[in-house]
Amino acid sequence: MKSDKIIEEILIEIEKHDGGMSRRHAMKLLAASPIAASVIASATIATEAEASSSSATGKIVIVGGGLAGVATAAKLTHRLANPDITLIEPNPHSVSYQPGQTLIAAGVWDKSDITYETANFIPKGVKWIKDTVVSFDPKNNKVTTADGTEIGYDYLVVATGLTLNFAAIKGLEGEITSMGANDVVRKKVGKDGVYSVYFADGAVDTRKGIDELIAKAKAHKGPEKLQALFTDPDTAIKCGGAPKKVMYITHDLLKKAGVRDKVELTFCPSGDKMFGVPEYNAAIFEQFKVRDFKWEFKTNLVAIDTEKKMATFEKKWLEKGEYDEDLKEYTMVSMSKLVEKKYDFIHITPPQKAPDLVGKSPIGSSKGWVPVVKETLQHVTYKNVFALGDVAAVPMGKTGGSARKQYNVVAENLIAVMEKQEKLPAAYDGYTVCPLITSIGTVAMLEFNWTAKPAPSFPLDPTQERWIWWLVKVYALKPMTIYGMLSGRA
């Protein structure tokens, strides 16, 4: 992918979403911004690297045709002199830009802005099987698809993503993915005050729901404020900042409509922090205080009555127990109770897990995710199996930014295994990025890794909300991902 192509795609995004900005002005921004320059450079062909292709051979099967799977296929295609790659993915629209779903809720993008045809991004020479894997047999190096076909492999890459388990919340139904069938979930989610941006249609519904909340606030005359709740479950989730992003967006739209004072916004996370990185946790606390947000830690949504508009949370805390004479301290006893909260608007972040076909298979684990060595992304048991993206059992790392780092590690280490190298050369350091939308026009670019310390790519304070990060989020990251990462270049 040439850099001028990336520039052109960024300009197209600017023209599409900001009619008031001229191409000349956009070019000035691109020229002046080291961030945009880095985005462009990261998606530029590295001619020298391409020249060093490997002569290793073997049949590679990749299960999952989303960003992680397609990017890995593309990288391997570039790096192997004679690639033999099969990609198994049933969904013709599996390639979607999920980070854009919060922008849909903000009214900045439409659903069409995040949807792509899988066929347009399958690398040349890769065999695409449009079916679903229903079983894994790693001892015999084969998978079986829904139509009963057995497909053998020498090397396996698992990039299935995760499932949104709305059914884990009493009162809701369905397990779905971000793209695809969602009728069961939408029986109750996407209407009557209940919303979720975690799937594409749900993001469209969420924007409508925010508009309905604004209209309700304008008509509201009572002394009590309307209640808007934002949940965060007790499972690992992709894009951990999304629950807060929707809250910030709702606040900003209410404020612009002149009705912010009529709605109380409450964040209800199952954990006891705003963010795992102390510096970012402190910054978000301050942002919450300035915006008059409320929060209740250790509060996990377990049930919802959509007719009564009542959400039930499990509230957990610790209490002093008996005094231990040997340790000279009190034992701490875990306590819990159910708490009901009335809502006018609720944004649900559903519990999330690996697809059962993976999690309950021989390559899965007791916790469902695919167990891998977190640095090499190689399976802990089957050395010819790798996993990346949302399905991999690594700390943090369930973002598009994580997958962008992971697929290079998987490709290089897989080739090392094919070449019978004793040591795997590439290591994933846990890099994750959360472009935290704090208003429609500002973003805090929260980058970090397993050190749980800020790891900014640029010499700017990452805790600060900046308009330049908004430009990168809205205009530059998608072209970099779609035309860089999916081509195996970024």
C-alpha cells in the first residue's frame, strides 16, 4: 500500500465526514501532524523487508476472517515464497471496523462507514472456505466445518474473535457477534431505553436511543432527574473503554441539547477502578468529576426487566471477619446483595466469552479463551497452533490496536516454527491502545502495555483530551487499518 493511497483515503474520510474542511486544509493538517505522518508511514510498503521472504513450506489454516485473521494471512503471503494458506470464514461482511461503532452512536458515522466485503480483502492466492468450523482436532491436525468437511493443516491460526453473551443477563436473550444475525438480541436491546454499541446494528440503535433520551429530557418537568446507566460486566471485554465512551458521548449530546441538568449519568462497573493504568485512572476520575458523573464500583448487571425499566445489579464488598491471632489481622469476608435501579436509558456492555466451538474444544481452556504464551502467542500445548485477537488468553489486548501488533508476532513466530528454529524471534509486549472519546471533538489517546504504565507513541501527555487525537480517530485510523493492516503492511 503506497503512502499516497493512504493519504487519499484519509482525505476521502475528511470530505465524507467534515464538509467544512477543504482538501488543502486537510493536507496542511497531515503535513503538520507527526501523528498523521506516523499513520501514513506505518502503512507504507517496506521494500527491504519484503525482499527477505522465507522458503519454508507447509499448509496453514486460519480460522476467522476478521481484522486479525485477514491481516495474518496477508503478512504470511508477503513473507512466504510459496504460501499455502486457507482461511475459513462464513461471513461475507466479516471485515468490519468495529472501533467505528462508538462514532455511529455519536452520529458522526453511519453503519456503511464500518462495513466491508470480506472478498475485497482476502489476499491473492489465499483459499477462502465460506463455512464455520464446528470442531478442532489438534492431535490429528485437522478441523471440521459445518458441512462435515475435514480440513487438515500443518499449522493453525485461531482468530475467531469473541461472542457477545447477552443471554448471561436474566431478561435478555442471545449470543451474537458484532456483525451478523442479531434478531434474538434485538427483541429487547435497541428499544425502550435499552441499548448497546457492541454490535453494528446496536450502535445505530444507540444513537436513536440517545436522541429519544434528549427528547424525553426536553419534555421532563418533574423535580427528579431522569436516570441513565452505563454498565461494565465482570468478564473480559473488547474495547474496555467503550462503556465510558458512550457515557461521554451521551453527556456531550445532552449538553449540546441544553438538557444535561435533567439527566443523571451513572457508571456501574463490576470492578473497582476506572482504568487499570493508575495515571489514566486518575485522569478519568477528574474528567468524571468535572462532568458531574456518578459511579458505583463493584456493581455488576445480572438482570433487567425491560417492561418495568428496572435493572438488577449484584453489589459486592468486603467486610471484617474474625481476628486472626497468628497473622494479627482480620480476615476479610466477601459480601454481596442485589440492588435494583430504575432507568430511563441504559447502555449495556454484555458479558463476553470465546465462542463455545473454540472455548469448549481441545484448544480452549477452563476459562474459554485459547491459552497461549502471552509473548509469543503460541499455544501452550500445541506448538503448531497460534491464536491472536479477542479469542487469545492474554492480559488486556482485546482491541484493534492490540491485534495490529499481534499479527506481526504470530506471522514471524509461525514462520520460525516452519523453519524449525529453536527460538521464536518475535514478542508481543501487551501493547494496547484506547482512543477514549471524551466529547464529540476530543479524544484522550490511552496507550499502555503489560507494565500498566502509559506507553505513548508521541511526546504528548496521553492523559489530556485533544482535538488532534479526534482527527486521528475519525479520519486516519480507519484508512490505516483497512488499507494498511488488512494488507499486512501496518
